[in-house]
Amino acid sequence: MIRHGYLRWSDGPKRSGIRGWRIRCPSCNHHTGRDKTWSLRLGDTLRRRWFSARQLWSFIQLLLNGRSVKKSWEDACLKGFPSSLDTAYKVLRRLDLCQTVLRAQLSARGPPPEGKTGVPLFHVLSHMKEAFGVSSPIEAYQLSFQRDFLAAA
């Protein structure tokens, strides 16, 4: 495998960074049009999202601490990712769709915590917090299971 380029993001002329690498297979025949390239993303990036896994986890932590969606999103926006409140509700709907996949993956990692909260999604997220116990459980999840955190299937 040969690394031949970067996957970059840009938020205007002043802010940009690397999200991953493009790699290609050297054994593929370049003259017949069968050249294969793949993308390798860094663990802190989320597929098709402009905010990082750490920023999403800060929003989730505020929700787990009992704040409202609006207040959590506003506080998280102050930490570097300004967006509308509709984006917060879209992320929550996506998390709700993904919770069965997350629950199945986390059950392989360890048993769920004893104290159950009222909202099933919050129970899954607290299970993830307990299972990985690092500053960014979303990044640890993606590196451990080699799958996108917000993948529904």
C-alpha cells in the first residue's frame, strides 16, 4: 500500500487540517483502469461531519449531566463548532437510530452499568463512557471496533 495523498477539511482560509490519508494498492494494474484507492480516516474524525469526535463527546457529556438539548448545544458551540440547533436535533436522531448497533458492540466489550437512566439512548452512552473510560470514548470506539460511530447498520 502506498500513501499518496491527504483527506483534508477546510473551514475558510484560516482553519484547515488533515482528516486522513488516501492509499492505493501498488499491485493493481494502472494501465487497465483497475487502480484501487482507499481512504483511511483518523480516529478523531466523523464520517460526513464537520465536527470532531471530541466535540461531539463534549455535547453528549453535557446531555448526560442533565442539561437540555438547547443549553448543551449552545455550551458546546462555544467550544469551537458553531451551528444551528437543528443540527443538534439531527445528531440526536442519528444517535437514536444507531443505539442498537452501539449497544451490540458495547455488549461485546463489557456488561452495561447497573444504574439505568430513563432514556435508553442515555443508558447506551453511559455504557460507552464506562466501557472506554478515556477522554474521548467516541474516538476509542472507532479505533477499537474499526467502524463509524454514527453508522446505523
